[in-house]
Amino acid sequence: MVDRIESYKDVAQEMVESTAKRVGTIATIITGAVAGVAKEIGELVTDGFELRDAVRQARLDRENSTATIIDPDE
């Protein structure tokens, strides 16, 4: 027969193991969430850079355009 102290030790060991597994699972969930947020923020910043570059290019195109009207009858 298992005495009381050994029984308590077994219960305590199960609780520690269960807690460690749950904490590990929670940490994995949080890690995935943080990585997902970081990825979305990075993509948002990239979109901003692309928009900025498009605006700069549009300005350059407008400044450098030499719009000449060509008369097709000439």
C-alpha cells in the first residue's frame, strides 16, 4: 500500500507536469500571436514604403513630362 506522503508526492508531481505542459502550450500560442502581429506590422510598413515610392515616381513623371501636342495632319 502506498503511504500518504508518497501519494501526495505523486499528486504534486502530476500537478507540476500538467502545469508545465499548459504553460508551454500557452507560450507557444503567445509566440505565434506575436510573430503574426510582427509580420502584419512589417507588411503594413512595406505598403507605406511602396506608396511613398509611387507618389515620388508620379511627381517625377509629372515634373519631367514634356507633353507635346502632335498634330496628326502635319
